[in-house]
Amino acid sequence: MTELSLRLAVSFVQILAEVSLVMLTVAIMTLAERKVLGWMQDRMGPMEVGPYGILQPLADGVKLFFKEDIVPAGANKAMFALAPMLTMVVSLIGFAVIPFGPDITLNIHGLTIKPFVIADINIGILYILAIASIGAYGIILGGWSSNSKYSLLGGLRSAAQVISYELNVGLAIVGVLLLSGSLSLVEITEAQSGGFWHWFIWGARPDGFFPIHTQIFAFVVFLISGVAETNRITFDLPEAESELVAGFFTEYSGMKFAFFVSAEYASMVLVSCVAASLFLGGWNAPYPGTIFEYIGLEQLAWIEHIVWFAGKVYFFLFVFIWLRATLPRLRYDQLMRFGWKVLLPIALANIIITAITVYLFPR
Amino acid sequence: MSFVTESTARWIALVATLADLCVALPLWWLFDPQTSQMQFTEHVAWITSPPIYYSLGLDGISLPLVLMTVGIMPLCVLASWNAVTTRVQGFMAMVLVMETTMVGVFVALDFVLFYVFWEAMLIPMYLLIGVWGGANRLYAAIKFFLYTLAGSMLLLVAILVLYYYGGHTFDILALSQGTYPASLQTWIFLAFFAAFAVKVPMFPFHTWLPDAHVEAPTAGSVILASILLKMGAYGFLRFSLPMLPDASRMFTPVMVVLSIIAIIYGAYMALAQVDLKKLIAYSSVSHMGFVTLGLFVLNQQGIEGAVLQMVNHGITTGGLFLCVGIIYERTHSRLIADNVGLASPMPQYATLLVIFALSSLGLPGTNSFVGEFLVLVGTFSWSKIATAVASLGIILAATYLLWMVQRVVFGVPTPHHLPKLRDLNPRELATLVPLVLLIFWIGLYPNPLMSRMHQSVTNTIASMSREKVAPTAHPSAGVITPLLVDSEEPLEIQGGSR
Amino acid sequence: MEQVFFFYFAVVIAATSVLVVALRNPIYSTLALLIMFFHVAGLYVTLHAEFLAAVQIIVYAGAILVLYLFVVMLLNLKQDVRYHRQWPMAAAVGVILVIEAVVLTAMKGWTTPAVAAGTETAIAGAGNTEAIGDVLYTTYLFPFEVASVILLVAMIGAIILAKKDIGEREA
Amino acid sequence: MSLYGTDLLALLPELIIVSTACLVIALDPITPASRRDLLAWLSVGALALCLGLTGLQISGENVRVSAFSDLVAIDAYARFWKVLLYGVTGITIVLSLPYLKAERIHLGEYYGFILLALSGMLVMVSAVDLLTIYLGTELMSISLYVMAGLNRSKPRSLEASAKYFVLGAFSSGILLYGISLLYGLAGSTKLALIAGAIGTRGTDDPLVLIATILIAVGFGFKLAAVPFHMWTPDVYEGAPTSVTAFMAVAAKAASFAAFIRVFVEGLGGLKADWSIMFLLISIVTLLLGNVVAIVQTNIKRMLAYSSIVHAGYALIGFVAAGRGDSLSGGAPGLASVMMYLAIYSFMTLGAFAVIGMLRKGGVEGEEIEDFTGLAKRQPVAAFFMLIFMASLAGIPPTAGFIAKFYVFMAAVDAGMAWLAALALIFAAVSAYYYMRVVMVMYMRDPNPSSIAPPRLATSPALSFVLACAVAGVILFGLFPNPLVSFALQSVLTLK
Amino acid sequence: MIPLSYYLILSGIMFLTGVIGVLLRRNIIIILLSVELMLNATNINFVAFSQYFHNVAGQVFVFFTLTVAAAEVAVGLAIIIALYRAKSTINIDEFQLLKW
Amino acid sequence: MTFKAWIKTITFYELAVGMKATMSHLLHYKPITMQYPHEKRILPDNYRGMLSLLRYDDGTEKCVGCDLCEAACPSRVIRVVSAEVPGEPTKRYAKEYYMDMTRCLFCGLCVDACPVDALGMTREYEWSVYDKRQLHLNKEQLLAIGDRSFPVREKQLELQHPNVAFFNVAFKHLPQKPD
């Protein structure tokens, strides 16, 4: 029983750390987005709260926290309250299988602990897909329960969009799964160690450099679909300020609104993590081994790994913002056509080609 | 069908029926009256599993019926020469199909073949009544159809049961040789009864007949009365008696009672009719009562009388219906009240009508007298009371027929009602005169007919009186094992039916 | 521990399945079903079928049920929910059947069936994704192909049925 | 890793069907509407090819070739049904062409769906594994759901589709639950193994019985046997007539094929139990189907009930097979069912074809009253209908009689003469409503208010096929030998 | 180790709930949901047996069931939407054109 | 679609150009944002801000109550009640002068219309108020604004173009008024 409680305690600590990290990132993102957007649009972004506005997230948080909780008349109260929580939870629990750092095991009182991944389950990627597929519910329910036509339309659009693009996400990663032969994110990441040419986006065989198994197309599909999954511009049709006010969370305010927003950012982080793990080698550095190893600090190699991982994730997050700064919103039919008629065939073709190359040149 | 014009159709039908007649007539002389065996047999494998054969043959019972059939049919075609004006091609086709099936019924020696012919005539007859019939034809047609079909469905079951209990064969002769447990016989008899009694029709099942006869076109009525009704009686004679002797004996009282009821009831009903066709239809019920009565007294005279009466009834009633048809063509009414006093405008017609009526009521010297007399003789040996009651039917027949004749032929016509009716034209004469000749021939000299049927009837009686104990053993050995049959083991028979 | 999990899942599954049928608002029914799907997935995990658990959520919760919700909302169904008039009868029949099934099953228990004789390769430690894949693409290749054709049919069929202007192609 | 070369070869006809279906669907958008007939002929061509291949495939009579790890069997039994299904499908396609044009729903996908449904049926008839059979059933059903709702401008069509779908899904759920229980019994869904497991577990196991009942109920829906028939009239009435014909004929035949295989090969050990069950079902089916059919005014509904009734007749043959002492003792019963369905298929198809032909020029052709005086307006069509109706009623010398004859023979053989008698009484009842159609056609004059005689929605090919069907119905009535021996040989491969 | 019969009872309850739902409810959506219940009951059976036999085939069957369920839902919802467009109701009792 | 266009499409060329543009803005451009309360932009000379009434250098109101401004105003902002100067029958003045600034759209037509240049547009723009009644200005308030914004008063009218207010900078040759 002590072992169980110990394990629970460790898991709890891990979860806590993880959640706070993610929430920190989210907080940073809320600021970073506004800053970067501002800069890209020759503006400054928030400047008032704290030096250069760095305390803005805090201020936002406080404001939202203390804001009156408005429930629209005719709304379905339970659902209305449930939706943001659901969204939030779904966004956060996906992180359980993300390996932030190398696959080290620690032994504490006979208890093996993997410090950088909460749960190294053998179907990690499927778990993430499963979790991601739940994400639609929060949006859909939020939209429905608000008793507002804008919200409902936003919710419905989001349902269609999320279902459509989930498929592409799922199909895009199949190539990676074929290459790695595993569903565990940890193993997938490990399979990409040894330099950037082993990353699946490049896709060289372990003994070569030539990109025979390149997943660049899958990567692009994944990235685009990921943007759509998280309802980000250019695919933010569910929100679509100009037509739907604010889409499914038109009627939300206060903490519930904050939940939605932070869930959106958290899922961005999640997509970035997954993209980094699947295509950009996760915690692996773009060169064999680590610098810390070369200089004899093997024990601290994990720092380098984590830095690399964080770097990749932040790169993706930056790309998200960058895209938002650059691109206009798609029209709804364009969105659907793009998903079904462009991305889906590409993803399928990628699977076939990868299968053939893997069959001909096994790893 | 449009490439055959109406008149061509008539001629085709006439030629075909006459050709049939020409082919069939020699049988009369080629037939060997000394034997009870089937003659002119055909035996061709038809369906292999179960073994069903295209098996035909004639004996003394079927010969007269076949000849009567092929004889009546040309008359039917002639009778409908001008009467049928719509869809003539279809009509003639149906008549020919009917002839095929009716002849088939009388000559089939395979039970399934028999059943196929038996059932196949339903549709053409249904159409004959329903398409070319009178005002109430729809009701009559469907009633006829359902009555006969329902009865014959049970016949099929009985056939199948007989197949399994009779040694896995559908051969009628072989089945007639077989012996069956008594209780099984009872059930099968009832099934047969359902089919044949409806066709005859016997008393409780006769209600389709007046409707059908009245609504059918002339040819249809003739076919119905002359031939179709005989098929029921033929079925009793061919199947019920030889195959199910015990049951037949057991049911004799019932059958006799029903027959007598039919005789009296039919006659009474006829008395009440104002419609000529209905009158004749009910007279048919009455006359067919004599046939079944003769059959089920189970003796030589009775059965021979019954067979003879079948032929007689075919001829006489056919003639009567033809007469009604002729008058209907002229006055467009079948009511007695509308056809009064035809003797003066139509003397030939009146004469013939009187002859047919007299034949129908059994005047000595006409054919029906011989038949009915034989039946009554046969009945007498079985029960005197029955004979007495049945004789009452003859008297009633005389009543209604003479009454009819009196009014129709000799009545005083209402003036407005007596146009210049043409007398019979040659075609009509050609339809009626042969029948008259037959009436007198059989009435005066029935012996050729009797002699031809004698052996077969004797044989039937003999096969009945064979001491048939209900065996439990199964006479299946030696017959062809059909592919369909799983095992050689006989099925357990408990109480004959399950 | 196992028992606790099982009973938790079982109770929730049973309760939510009743709710699916009993709730009057289709949305609530759908959500009850959603909860049930999760617990069924949990049950699969306790049965060492993790792969199926994930697939259950992806397919059922992620695709099928979202479609339901989508339709329910698209058609904006909120109110018109009634029971059949014969519901007491149906309920009675149902209860009897439940009792019967439970009694029968519990009474007989589950004697060891004669499966070992089967030609199926008995795979130790079922639940292995690889094992599933292996069997799926070798032994059950044919049903797999049939299933793919089913999906094809469903896809085209749904388009034909739901697309608005398909009839106008016929001039 | 093998590429399953021989397996694929064994399933060549199915592959051809599926690929033709895909081809048709793919070609449809690039085919101009005026040339869409070509798709139909392409489909027919594929069917002809498959017919030839299936004929070639099996050399011996008692040989069973198994493919795909014994999930599929290529044997004479399957061949019988396959040949039947090819023929039926081909006829359906031919009769669909003019009908669809008249209804203005001539979509290329229609042919694709027919072929896909056919492929599902082919799977059903040849699979010897419960799950594969289930998948085949689903493939067939889902295609049919869509086809039933094809006429989307008509709410009736969609409603039919919805009802069909709801009950279809329900029934397949029940079926699948039964399958899962049997899997639990045997550790496999292969029929042979299930039979073995039942043999070792004994037949009084309640779970076996529950599973059997569930599977029977599941199949009961597919066969449209009372009390699982309630979807039939609605769906048959609402669906486009050509689809109705296909459902009434092909789907039923395939369901029967799978049904027989499942219950004989897999659950043969429970003969005593299920034969009683189906006995009751068949009686109720005959009773209710016939009685309700009488009051119908819509001919498609009438034929729907008629199809229910015919399922009841076929079930009699099946029950007779179950009552035999040994399985080979059941052979004549099973053969009679097969013959029954084959014959039923052609006569029903013919009847539906005539109904479909009337769909033009303002005449709906679905109410029985619409047939008034058809014999005067369209004597040939009326004559064909007459033949089909007579055959449906089982009147010799049509094939319908032969079908009934064999079924009742099997029943009497199994010692159930009373059942045969009962069924025949019902047959007489059924003749009433069939003959009513004949009556309306032949014995009523055309309604004078109906203006010009409508042109029939027909084509030379359809006329030819119909003539063939009529000829077939009569010829099989007169010379049933080939069919009988074909069915008898086919049934022998059932284990 | 949980006895197999527990799983069977659970799935039986689910299945029967589904059956009752189909029979009881009139909203076609709920009916379809009840069908999903039935399919899930089947899946539980398959998985439980599969675990019990250490035979992975049962899990494969669940796969097929899922496929079929998805296909059915796609078609079914398409039908419902088309029907709703035509009739503005999805209550089975209001399908009056075709009587039961 | 030409081959070149196709290549551009599949390589996301346009997208890349856009991304490059935004990135270059991120890297190379200074923000153009003005931190408004803290810093304010330089107003152009012809800025049309708050309206005001002007006086001559002797403190007398320029306005002669002619009502032309009221007639010229498209928004009916202005209401003038004119009266004779007591004792001087030929001279009139605006006895009351109201401006409803909530309606004003700062078109300047009134200024143009004024024959005596009694109206002026100041550079004041921070006129947010809590109560919009405060924007209903009377003559005294308007004169106060004029006094505030135009401390240097005109003595004469010699610089005035017949149709243009004296502070109209369109006439560059005219001497500009210091801020």
C-alpha cells in the first residue's frame, strides 16, 4: 500500500509540475502572442502592466477571475459550466504521455520513476488522438448550451472542422508510426536520436543520411491540421469574430472564458509537443549525443535535452503566432475542401509511399 | 396477340377443337372394352426427383369423359362465335387451354401431373368467367377460384402424404394398389373430399356454382357444367374409391346423405329461380347429386350409372346452357319472364329446348333416364329409403323443367316483348343437333358406352372389395429410391397423420 | 483493486446506459453515452485491451458521438421526446429479460469452454497492439477488406443522401 | 508473408464486382447524363463475367475450397446462390434503367450501390465464419439503406430508408450479440468450430440457447419473418420500385443463404430446438402475412406482405430440414428452400418489373387500382403480370407451383403433413389477393377519366428480360429438373 | 480476477437496455443511440472473452464492430438529415406516410 | 493553372512570402504605436478640433449674430439667438449661442460660413466627458475655449481672404500663427 501511495504521490507531483509548466507556458503565450503580433504589425503589444507589459497575463488573470460570471438567459446552466471545464481538462491531460526529456528511470525506494514523462503507455499517440477527439465536445457543448445562434453556429462549425481535421492528424502520423514501429511517444522519440537527419521529418535510415523515409509531407499535413484542430487562425472558423462575434464562446465571460482561452493555448502547446516529438526528434539534439556528454557532464545531459525540446516547442508556438500574424481566415467551404480534398489525399499518399519505402528499405 | 385477327382466332380455335375431336374419336373404336387395364399409355420421365412421370392412359371411365370433352369443345367455340365480341383472341386461347387441361385431368396417370392439370385450369376458367362474364362476374369469378383452389390445396397435401405412405411414387395405378392405414385413409379421404366435393359440387360446397354458371359466358357455362363438374366426380371415382376403400366405405352414409340433400335441395332451389341459367345451374347441383350418390353406394350399377350420368349431364346440361346462350344473344335477358312464348317465333329452337329439358328430367328414351335409373337401382340395394328420397328429386326435376318449358316455349308472350326473333341459324343448329343425337343414342342404345366402362368399373369395385387390412408395414421396397429421399426407413406412422 | 475498478466501471456503465434510454433530452442522452464510452474504455483497460480502449474513444467518442451531437444540434432537437404508448409493457418485458439473463448466466456460470482445441492461435497476454495487428492483417484479412468496403459504401451513401443538389445533375 | 494469391483467385468474382462498383462510381461524374446507360451495361457485363467465372471455379460437386484462413468457402452451395444473385442483380439492373429514368433519379451511383450490395451478399453466401457473414450482411444492408432513400425528393422514400435503417441496425445489433455469445462458447466465430463447441458443451446450455435465439431474431429481421416483419411493407412501399425488387429478392435470397448455412453448419446440433422455433415463426408468418396482405390497396405493400408470406413458405422447408433425423435427411428440405427462393426471385422480380414499367405518364402504378383495365391498354404487360401473379399464388403450370410443391413435399417428408395442409390453406388465401390484381387488370374496364394510355417505362432490354422471366417461370414450372438437381447437388456441400 | 460471468451480466444489462431503448423511444436519434448501446455490449463481450481465452481474435472483432458502427452512423445520420429536411421531424410516430 | 503557379501552390510560396513579410516587420520595423496618454502626436496645422467663439483684441465678441453658421451647419449643432445691441439699432450680436457638440462632426462649414471670422477650430480634442450634457456648450463656454486657444487676437480683418478663415493654412504665403 505504501508503494501505491508513493507512486500516487510521485504521479501527483509530476502532474502538478506538468500542469504548472503548461500553464506557465500558456501564460507566456498569451503575452507572447500579443507581443509578437504587435511587433509583426509594427505595434508594441501590451506595455502598461509592468515593464514592457510582462505582467499583463497576471493582470488578465486577475481581471478574468474577478469578473462577473454571466450566464445567458435560456442557457443550459450545467452544460454551460461543464463545457469550459471539459475543454480545459482535455487540453491538459494530453500532456501525460509527452516525454519532455530523455527516457531516464530513477529508482526511489524501489520505485521506478520516469521523471520526464508522467505515463509512458504503449499507446501514447493513440491516447493523444483520443484525447484530442474529445476536445470537440467542449466547444460543441459550449456553443449549444449558450442558447445563442452565434455560439451554436460556432459550435457546429467546430464539430465539423475538428472531425475533418482529426482524420488528417491521425493519418499524418501513421507514417511516423510505420517508421518507428511503436505507438509510444517515448519510443518514437528515441527512434529519432542521433542527429537531425534521423528526425522523421528528414527520415534517414539509422545507418545513412539520405532522406529515404522523409515525412516532410506528413509533417506539413500534421502542422496544418494541428492549426485547424486548435481552432487557430487561419482555421479559426469556430470563432470567426467577423461573422460569429466570437463563435462558441460568444456568451462566455470571466473564468469560463479564461478556461476556453487557456485551453486553446494549452492545446497549441500540446500540438507543438506532439509535432516536436513525432517529427523533430523530441528531446534529441540535432547532432549526435549531447554537448554535455562531450564535456563529461553526462548527469546533466537531460538539461540539454529539455532545452532542445523546449526550443522546438517554442519554435512551433512561435510559428502558430507567426501564421496568425500573416494569414487571413479561410472561408468555411474552403476549409472543408482543403481538409478533404488536399490534406487527406496527401496524408494517404504519404502512408502508401512510406509503407512502400519501409517495405523496401526496412529500418 | 394483335397479329391474329378476331375471325382468325375463331377459326383457329374451331379447327383446333375439331382436330382434337378427330384425333380422339378413333379411340372409341380402338379401345379394347375387354380389359380394365390402362390403354394408349404414355410414360415419360418428367421430373427425376421425386420421380414424376408424364404418364397418360385411358380406361373405360376416362374414355367417355375424354370423348365428351373433346366433343363439347367445338360446340363451345361455335356457341361463342358471335356471342363473344371483346378480346376474342384471348377467349379462344383460354378455351383451348381449358381443353388441354381438362383432357389432361382425365387421362393423367401420374398424381402430380393430374394435379398440375387440375390446378392449371383455374386461371383460364377464372378469366373466362371474369373477363367475358356477366354483370356480377368479378364476384363469381373470385368465388369460383377461391373455392376450387382451397379445395385443391388440400388435395396436394393428400397427394404428398400418399407419396410417402404409398411407396414413394406418384403413379396413380401403383397408389391404387397400395394399402393404407385406416386413420390415414380417413384424413386423406377428407382432403380428397375437400377438393372433389367442391368441384362436383356437393351440397355444402355448391354455392360457387350458381354464381359461376350464371355469370360465365355461354361457353364458360357449358364447360363448367359439362366438363368441370365431372372432374370432381372423376376424382372420387379414380382416387377416393380405389385408394381409400375403407374410408370410402366409412364415409358412404355421409356421402349418400349429402348427395340426396344435394338432389333435393338443388331441385328445390331450381324451382324458385326466375333466371334460366340459375335454374339450370341448380339443376346441375341436383343432377350431380345423382352422380355422387351413384358413386358412393359402391356397387356396379351405381357406379356405372354415375359414370353414365356424368356423360349425360354433360350432354344435356351443355345443351341447355347452349340454348340459354342462344336466346340470350337475341333478347339479352336470361329471365324466364323475358323469354316467354318462343314456340311461335322460333319453332326449331323450341323443339330442341324441349328435348333437352325432357332429357334433363330423365324421360325414358333419353340419356338421363338410363343413368338415373342405374343410379337408383344401385342405391336401392344400399338403402330403400335413400332411393325413395332420391327419386323425389326426379319428380322435382320434372316440375321445374316442365314449368320452365311451359313458360318459355308455350307461354303467352307479352306483345312488346316479342320482336321478330330469328330462329336458329345453321351455326346454332350445328351446336345443338349433335347433342340431341347423342341424347337419343345414349337413351336408346347405351350399351356400347356401358360395355366400354364395364371392365374398369368392375375393376374399381374389385380393388375396393379386396380385403385391405391396415398394415403397418410399408410397401416401399422395390420402388425407385428417389434422390430426394434420405433414408430407406419408413416413417413412423402414428394415427396416420401428424 | 481490480474488483473496485470493475464495479466502478460496471455501475457507471449500467447507470449511464439506463440514462441514455431514459433521459428526455437527446443531448443529455448523448452525453450519458459519452460517459459510458469512457467507462467502457476504462473497462477495456482493465481487460488489458489498451489499444481498443484508445480506439473506442477515438472512434466512438471522437467521431460517432460527435456526429450525433452535430445532428442533434443541427436539427435543434430539444423538446419533442415522448415514449411509446406501450412503454409499460416494453419495460416489463425488458425487466423480465434482464432478470432471466442474469439468472441464467449466473446459474450456469462459465464452464471452461473447449476453445483450446480451436485453430485460433492462442496469444498469451492479449491486448498487445502488435498481436492485434498481426491477426487483423493475416487471419482476418478478408473481413478487414469487407469492412473497408462497408466504409466506402457508408461514405458514398452518406454523401448521396445528405447532399442537397445531387438530384439536379439529372437534367 | 504471403500475398494470398490463391485466396484472391478464389474470390475473383467478388473482386471483380467490387472493382466494377468502384469503377462505376468513379466514372459516374465524368459520364454525361445521356450516356449513363453505359454504366448499367458495364455492371451487367461484370455480372456476366462473374457468372462465367463462378461456373468455372468449382470442379467437383462435393468440393469445398476454403480461402482466407477458412473464413470463406467456395463450394457448390455458395455457387448456387451466387449464380442466383448474379442473375437477379442483372435483371434488377436492366429493369432499373427505364424506371430510374422515369423517376428522374438516374444516378450512376445506383449501379455502384447495387454491385456493392451484391458483393455483400456474395460474402454472406460464401462465408463460413459468423463475423464475416455479419460483415457481409452489413455491407448489403448499408447499401440497401442508401438505395431505399435514393429518391430524396420523396419523403416516402426517405422514410422508408429511415425505417429500414432503424430496424436493420437493431437487428444487426441483436445478431451481433448472438455472435459474441457464440464466440464466447467456441473461442472462434467459425461455424465449424462453433458446431464442435456446441457438440462438446451440450445443447441444453442456456447460453447456447440464448445465442441461438438472438441469431434467429437477427436473421428473422433480415428474412422479414413475422414477428420481425414490420419494416417490410413500409420499406417496400416507400423505396423506389427497382430497389424494392432488389431488396425483396436478392437481399432475401442472400439472407436465406447465410441463415441456412449458419443454422445448419454452425448450429446444426440444435436442430431440435430451432426447428420448433422456426415452425412457430413460419406459421405466424403465413397467418399474419396472408391476412394482412388481403387488405392492402397498394401493390407494393401487397407484394411486401407476399414476400413475408413466401419467407414463411421457405421457412417451412427449412423446418422440415431441421426435423429430419440426420443432416443429409434435411437435404431435400434445404434444397426445397433453395429452389423456392430461386423461383420466388424470378417471379417477384417480374412482378416488380411490371410495376416499375407502369411508372410513367402520370400513372403511379403502385395502387392496385392503377392497374384497372391494364389488359386493354397494355395486353402484354398484363399478361406478364398474370403469369407472375399465378406463379406467386403457386398455380401450376408455373414455377411457383413447383416451388411450393417441393417445400410441402419436404414438410410431409418430415412428418408434418398438417403443417403442409395449413400452409396450403394459407396459399389458397393468398391466391385471393394475387387474383385480385388479375381481376383488376382483366375484368375491370379502364377508368375513362384516365386520359391517354400511358406509355410504359420500358426498354427493349427490359422487354427481353421480362419475356425471359415469363418463359423461365413457365419453363421451370414445366421442366424443373435442372433446377432441382442443381439445388440438390448444391446442398450436399453443406456440412 | 473478475469472473467472466460478471462481464456477461454487465453486457447483458447494457444490451437489454439498448433493446428496450429501441422499443421504447420514438426519437430516432435516441433509437440509434440505443443501438450503439447494443453494439457496445457486444464489444464488452468480445473483449472479455478475448481476455479470457487469451485469444486476440475477440479484440479484432471489436474493431469490425466499430467499423460497422461508424458506417451505420454515417448513413443513418445522413438519412435523418435528409428526412428532417423533407419533413422537419425525426419522431418515428410522425412518419405517417407509411403506416406500420 | 500554369506549371509555375502550381509549383508555387504546392510549395506554399505565397504563404512563405507572407511569412517573410511579417517576419521582416518583426525584425526590421520600429513600432509605430504612440503611447498615447504618455506621448501625443503632433497635430497638423489644419487640424479641426473643438469649435470656439473668438473675440477681437478689444475683448468684444466677433460674432454679429447673423445665423449664417446655424444655416451652414449640416448637423444642426448651432443655435443662435441674436439681438440688437441695446441702443445701437444697426448693430446686432448673439444674445445666446449654443453648440451641441455631441452632434458636431467637425466639418468646419460654420467656420467657412462666418462672415466675420467669429468661429474658430481649436486643436483641442480630448473632450471625453462622463456626462454628455457637458458637451452642450453655451456662449460663455465657447468664448472661454476661444480665449484659451487663441490668446493672440486679431485686430483687423485685413488678412482675411473673403471666404477663408484667417488661420487657413492653405494659403502658405500668409503668416502663420505661432503655437
